[in-house]
Amino acid sequence: MMVDDLLVSFVATPSTAGVFLDFDGVLADITHTSNGAVVRPEVPALLLCLQARLGRVTIISGRPVDYLADMIPVEIDIVGLYGLEWRVGGVNHTLDEAEQWRDVVSDLTDAAIAEFGESVVEHKGLSLTVHYRGDSGRAESMGRWVDAQSARTGLEARSAKQSYELHPQISRDKGTALLELAESLDPVVFMGDDVGDLPAFDGLDVLASRGVSTLRIGVLSEESPPSLLERADHVVDGPEGAETFLRRVCDLVG
Ligand SMILES: [Mg+2]
């Protein structure tokens, strides 16, 4: 679907339209520290504007819900840790089968800090991220360490932007999260900037195969992977471009 067609269908049927958004690099400028991403100042009001008029506005992030909770108005639902936890209707939930991994992740976080130092290790409660930030030598050694820990603990290793993540082996990702929440929505848009967002594009493909109008928006950055941009129906320039898109939708449906 082209972006203008989508905007037309947003205006035609706002109450069944769904907007799903990644956080880092989309609603927040990318930072090169593990815990510095802060929502752009105008975004909360834009999200509320959309939420008031559209069927669903939801953030789907690799970050923990707790990280986002204070920055995102309570009216806006949040899926955190790629679907292991969520805040819906202002109430927090954790996936039961993820909870049993909390101690394993906590122990592994201590081991990662001992190996790589505190500044590059991000403990997310039910998952763990180690950041290599452009240091390709470190990327290799971290990758080996992550693979070894994955084999030892049963946690699943995943590549993310300038980082590796270790997750409970539960088949949840941004795509499954999107599909669970997109029921009866049409059209549906997802906006993301990272490899972790590709499953959300897969989710949109599933919806499209059911006849739902979908739009994959890629957010361009220095680091956005070609695999994401190639699959995007539309590309916007950085979080600023993402904000402009949201404002455009808000103005149209407002
Ligand atoms: Mg992102």
C-alpha cells in the first residue's frame, strides 16, 4: 500500500485503524548509551491525539515496560521486551512462562558485567543486552560469548542494533505481539528502524494475506539495516520524519 492510500483509509475508517510503533529510533532519538533514549517532546501529545481517534495506538519495543512507562501516557498501550510483558489499559502484565527465566537472566547479567563492564550491559529484567557500539573487534568476541551463554543457559541469542540480546526461548516477537493486538483492525501500520522490527513487518504480511490494508514504514538512520529499508513500503527520515508522519495522520483524522 502507498502511504497516501493509507492516509485516505485512516480518514475513512479511523475507528478500526491501528498504529504500532517501535520506540528507540522512532519515537526517541538514537543514543549511544544503553539507557539514554528519551521520547521526543512532542510525541506524547501526538500519541494521545491518535489514540483519541484511531482504533489502536500501541508501542512495541525491546525495552522493558518499566523503562517506557513514565515517558508514555498511560492511555497508550505498551508491549515491552518483544512481547514478554505489556501495559494494556494502564495495567502491567508479564507472560507467565517468561517469569521463570528471571533468575537465569539476573545471574547472566552479573557474568556479563564481569566480562565486559557495567557500561555496555543492559539488564532488562527478563532479558539481557550487551552493546558493542560499532567496535567490530568487540562485536566478534561478544558474539562468541553470547553464543556460548546461549548454549549453556538455553536463553536465545538475537542480534539487535549494535548489540546482542539474550532472551527466554519463547516464540514471541514484535510480529506475534502485533498480530495479537491487531485483531479486527484495518488498516494497520507499523513503523520501525531496526532488525528487531522485521518480525512486525512479517506480522503485517500475515494481515495483508487476510486482506487487511497494511503499511510498513522504515525509519532511516545511519544504522538502519538494508533488510528493513528494502521491505519498507515507505521510508521516513529519522525520528523527526516519524514525528512528522504522526502529526500528518493526527491532522488528517483530528
Ligand atoms: Mg528501534
